[in-house]
Amino acid sequence: MNHQSIRIQKLAIAALCLALCMVLPFLTGQIPEIGSMLCPMHIPVLLCGFLCGPAWAVVVGATAPLLRFVLFGMPPLFPTGVAMCVELATYGAVSGILYQRLPKKPVNIYISLIVAMLAGRIVWGIVQVVLMGLQGSSFTWTAFIASAFTQAIPGIILHIVLIPLIVLALQKALPWLKTRK
């Protein structure tokens, strides 16, 4: 497969991931009490990092919350949407970079995913501190742990189970995915 064909496939996959960022919150929102805890927009952005690389995933991650706000009014733009833009862009960048650099072994999919999830949450916390400070409020360590980890446990579990399975299945379907650098 030539490079132009692969670029077109990556563009199509990135567009699909962005579309999923718009749709998945509607689906998970139908699950009482845990719908938002599943972090539905994170899934397509992380997948985009694995499938398309860091550049495409950063664009999808940074764009998704803004586009969703413009189209549907959610998430609220400030501070939530802005912090999510940086968080999701970080997920995409880190998952894409690590997946490109590490050997294509199943364990490295998990390593890339977990490091990306930690990096994204840390960056989100830093951005929240800055944005809340601009508002004259504070963002405490307790609020960070509760929002980034405790309340997100269902999503964290879902991502760790679902994303590697999808990536492994797509490695079989898209041979260029397993060999790309």
C-alpha cells in the first residue's frame, strides 16, 4: 500500500474518531449514574493515537470538545471544555508517540494506553489549576483525585479493557498499522 493511500485511510479514520466523539456521549448518557463516568470522548481520541499517529490524534483531541460545545452546548466551554481540549490532545499525542516508538507487542499497547491516560489526567489537572486560578477559584488536590481518578474508575476500566482489544483487532485488519513507524 502506498503512502498516499495510507494518508487517506488515516484521514478517514481520524474523521470517524471525531464523529465518535460527537456520538458516544449521547449513548453513554443513557446509562443512569455512570454514563459520564465512562469518559466516552476519550475512547476515540486514544484510538486515533494508536491508529493514525500523534498528529492526527492531537487535532481530533483538541477539536472534539470545542466542536461538541458548538454543536450541542456540552461540555461547558470554560473551564471544562478548554481543559478537555488539552487533556484529549495529550491522550492522542502520548498514545500515538508511544505506540510508534515501542515494539508492536500487545503489552506495549497497554503501556502506551496507561501512560497516555496518566499524562492526560495530569495535564488536565494542571490546566484546571491555571483556569480556576484565572477565575479566582482554587482547584484542590482532593478535587483533582476525585475528578481524574475516583469518579473515572468505570471509564478507566472500560478503556483498559476495550481499547487494546480494538487495536489488536485492527492490527489484523489493517496490516500497515502493525508495521508503521
